[in-house]
Amino acid sequence: MTTTRPAAPTAVKGLAAIVGFLVMVEFASGILQGYYTPIYPQIAEHLSIAEGDINWFEAAQLIVSALCIPLLARLGDLVGHKKVLLISTAVTALGSWWLAFAPGFTTFLIGWAIQGAYVVWLPLEIAIIHRRTRDSGRQELLTRRGAAILVGSLELAVIIGAVTSGLLVESMDMNLLLTLPAIVVTAVFFVILVGIEQAPGDDSGGIDWTGLGLISLALGILMGGLVWLRLDGAGSPWGWLTIAVSLVAFTYFWRFEQQHPEPIVDVRLLSSPAQWPVQVTAFLFGIPVLGGQIPLSTYAQADPAVRGYGLGADSAFISTLIGLYVITLAIGAFTLPLTTRLLGGVRRALIVACILVGVGYLLWLPFHDETWQALINMGIAGLGSGALVAALPAAAAAAAPPERTGIATGMTNGTKTVGGAIASAIFAIALTATGSLDATAEKVAPLSGYLTVWAVCAGASFLAALALMAAPKHAFSDAPTEPAAH
């Protein structure tokens, strides 16, 4: 008679310590994600650019991030996740220091794009936890719990970053103000170096440089078409033609990757029944959670007496608004294990989270004149967003083979980042009154642009909920224990 072997107590020995060090990494990630948001208008003034053009920083960073993720995630599976975590942290530190001394739009854009290497941190951290709990018998449960702790810590750090910059922006030189995130990221490099154990990669093979070049080309053509629309207006035939060419390039890339034995993006894995709903959800979720950040900040600081819309908030109060919003994100992340249990599974919890995000942004359309309305809208969206940030990488890991957890978790951030990058470029067009990068052009975004942003964010969230309904019911849960054989 064969019986099921109980999980060894040593399987998760030291897991708490590893999660503790990874929490410090997510603290730095939270600082980066929260620190700049309250001071976007001041950064625009510092660089003498239009308000809507701030979105191009986000678009550039997200595109670079999207290109980094498949490469770094693949490297993680090959050489070990700690090594790649160190590399991405060093690159992020370089970009952060670059921002502190960038004198103009172009140089700031380059630094902002380089800083985007931090986007791979969370997927790599979850892959580290997933690998460490492999022999525990509760791998997916422990991974989800670890992800919830990391994301909850990240969101709390976002509050600290937002409050700090909002309080200091009026009293500190902008160049000096921008050095603080760089110091934090540099310190975290040494935390990873000392605190995280090195483990060998689980996969073998090489890197698909041709595939990386093809996806870079396709994304570059797509962003070129969006820039063309930004310059010449939504009626530009050359802009739409360029976007059509990018779709052809994406199609060729997909077919190439299907035939490659070691693809940079494992499209066969991503198109599996358990994976594609997660990846589509991540793409659509990137539209509100990444693309919608800057418009929310600039709208809240708009003076209603001058523009006829906005909340008239200063940077310090924006920090408070962000803090309250991020608290709801932390609640959504920390309560993910509870909501998963109450709703009867991960898939249902993800669907409810998408609906909450959609409802939160949909409420912005009729209710955007008062601060209390903004708080309710952001709070509802925040609960869903926190759960999604925590659950999506863990769900992808659960539906992937052990040697592909790095690429699976990485691609949730990759597809989310591509969605955010496209949204940021589109929102830059929607929030520009003139369709020109001319420094003398009108710098005030129209209210109709903000309404478009909120409608797109809501629609994307509801579509994500529909995509998840196509996933197998038990795709993201621990595999049931096999009965004893007699």
C-alpha cells in the first residue's frame, strides 16, 4: 500500500526570513510608484512641458519595462532569480539617479525609461517564493499568501512615498527631491545581495534574441504610430497605417515564437486554457492601474475656478488622497486569502476584483466634482486593484510548469505593462487639446479627455472580468492530493 507523503517541515524553513527581505524590496518598489505621483505637475513645470505630455514618460517607461520583462524573466529561469533581481535593481538605481540630474524633457524621458527595470521585481520575488515552497504540499497557497504580504507592503510604501514627496515639494529643490528614491533603491541592492539566497535556474537552453528583436520592433512601430496620432491628430492616415503595420509585426512575431524551441515569450504556454485568461486580464488591468495614474493626479490638482473642473488639491493633499487610495489597495491585497476562501476559489475572487475596478472608474463619469466622490471612486477601484496585483502573478505561477514559473509570472507584469503603455499613449492624445508637442501650445487638458480616460479604464476592467470567466474553474488552485493507492 502506498500512502501520500506528508509535507516535510523543512520545505518552508526560512521562508519567513526570505519574505521579510523581499518585503524590503517591495518597499523600494512602493516608493518608486508613489513618490512621483503627487508632484507630476511640478515635474512638468520643472521641465517646461505640457500637462498631457507627462503621459509620455509613463508610456516610454512601460514600453522599456515590457521589453525587459521577457528577457529578465527568461534569465531568471536560466541562471537563478536572485542574480536577475540584482541586475534589475542596479539598472533601476541607475535610472533613478539619472532622473535626479536630468536637465530637460529628452534626458528625463531616458532616465524614466531606464528606471522601468523595477517592473520585474515582483514576478521574480513570487518565483523565488514559489520555488522555495515546491516540496511543501501547499505551494500555491503559500505563494498566494507570500504575494499578498509583498503587495500589501508595496502599497503601504506607496503611501510613504506619496506623503513624503507631497510634503517636501514646496520646500526642496526639485533635483534634490528626486535623489531620495535613488538612495532607497541603491540601499535595496545590498539588501538583496546579503539577504536572499542564491538558487540555480530550473530551465536550460538559451535566449531567443531574434524573438526579442521582433517584439521590440513591433512595440516600437506601435508606439511610433501612437506618437504620429499625437502629433497630427486622431485623423492622421499615416498614424493609423503605422499601427496596422505593427499588428502585422506582432502576428509575425507570434508565429515565429510558436516554432522556436526556446522562445523569449512562450506563446504556447501563454495561449493554454489556464494561462491566456490571466494574461489577457493582466493586459486589460494595466490600462487603469498604470495608464490611469497620471490623469488622476493631474485632474485632482486642476483648479475648478480656472478650468471648470478638478478638485483644486495641492501636492500635500494629493498625497493624502493617494494614501487613502493605497490603503484600500493594501486591504485588497492582504485580504486576498480570505476573499478567495469566501468566494469559493481564486477565479471568482479575480472576477469580483475586476468588477470592483470597473465600477470604481465608471463612477468617475457622473461623480467627479467633489473630493468625497473621488475618495469613494478610488476606494472601490483600490480594493479590486490590490487583489489583482497580488493574485495575478501567483495565478500564472500555479498554471505553469516548474521550469516556467519565472516567465509565467513575469509575463503577467509584461502584458500589464504593455496595456499600460498603450493606454498612457492614448491618454496623452485624449488629454491634449491641440495635438502638438509645440511648447507654445495650449497646456490645459479638456474635461472630455478625462471622461474618455475613465470610460476606457472602466470598460477594460469589465472586459477583464469576462476573460476570466473563460478560465477553468480550478486553474489557479493547489492540485488535489492524489488518493492512496491500494
